[in-house]
Amino acid sequence: MIPHMSSPAKRPATKRQSHKAAHASSPVIDSNKLERIKVSSVDDKKVDWHASFASCGGNHADQSSTIVYEIPPGGHLGWHTDATEETQYIISGKGELHMEDGNYPVGPGSVFVLPTNVRHDLANTGKETLRAVAFFSAAMFTQDFDAIMLPPKSHILGTPNRNG
């Protein structure tokens, strides 16, 4: 039956409405206000970066993760692989993406995709802090570093929602 104009029809809640109701807070995250964790290495003194998870499963996302991070001049992330595909966007600064098949210069506006389990590193080659965002195609994942990373004094880093 077609509802009458004078009596509005009640529609069942759609998936979009249900999701919206479940996330009553703003979907916008001011990444400048997120506390960064300093990451370094026992084995490599040039590993030096500061990062924060803007989102991951159960924290502003259901099926992806986002990290905002900075690498000071002379620092680098450390050679590692990721257990899921990663896309990075360079906001500012200059650097070099190191992969086993070569080195690639990056700068503001650079975007690159790293397939799952491809070994890589990113170094700041400039005079200012390199600022970037990394997007991961999983709500929970791990990164396996060649060096022992601090914190947590392990080769394995990853989303805060993972076990182990």
C-alpha cells in the first residue's frame, strides 16, 4: 500500500542510519591533537619517528587503519614488512622510499602503495621534518621490523587492538 501524504510512512533504519547512530561523535579527527609515540630501535640509532593511530578497528574505523607520523631529519622508519596493503601520502618534507628493487624520492604530494609483505623503509633526506599519513587496508594488522623496536622491545609492531 502506498502511504498517504498526510500520514508519513515509517521507514526501517538503513545500514547508513544505524552506522551513523553507532558513531554519534564527529567522524573528523584532528590529527594535530593526537599524542605521538616516539619509536626507536635497539639495533639502529637512526630509527627515529613519532606516530599515532588516528583510526583502527573499534576506534573510528571498522575495516581500515590510519597512522599519522613524522620522521625528523636524518631519521628513518626501519626496514619492515606489513601484513596488509599500505598506501602512504607525504604531507611535507623530503625523503626516500627504500625497497629491495630500488630507492625512490618522495616529497609533498607523493603517494605510493606497498603491497602486503613487501620489505621497505622510508628515510627523511631533507632538512625539515617529514610528515606523512599511512592508510592500511585492515582494521587490525602487524608490522615485522628487521630491528628490535622500542617500544615494546620487539620486532613486531601493529595496531593497538591486536592481541600479542
